[in-house]
Amino acid sequence: MFDEILFGIIPFIIFLLFFGVGILGTLFWVWMLIDCATKEPSEGNDKLIWIIVIIFTHLLGALIYFLVRRPKRIEMHGK
């Protein structure tokens, strides 16, 4: 009896886990896209290039922007 309940709950928990990660990843992607579009200085094509990178690489591009470019931008421009 316990095995039947356990094997019925595990797929549901896995589904919720993947769904939650997907939702959080999409929210993070949107946040980085808005951050780049509104706060990145318009010097040359940097803003456009970063927006294209974030759009076409989705979560990976958002992570790269968050970890690489955003700290440099905050250090240089203070926002």
C-alpha cells in the first residue's frame, strides 16, 4: 500500500520540481532582459548585443549577463 502511494506521488513531485524550475528560470530571464534594456548604457552596440545574447540563449545568456556583465556595469556606472 505504501509503495503504491509513494510511486504515485514521486512523479507528481518531479513534475512540480521541473515546473517550478522552469517558471523561476523564465522569471529570471525576463528580469535580466528588462535590466539590460533599461539600465545598460547605450554606448556603441553593447546594449543591442547583450539583448540579442539574452534573447537567443535564454537562461544561459541571462546567467552570463548576470555573472559577467552586470557586476561590471554596476561598478562602472553605479546602476
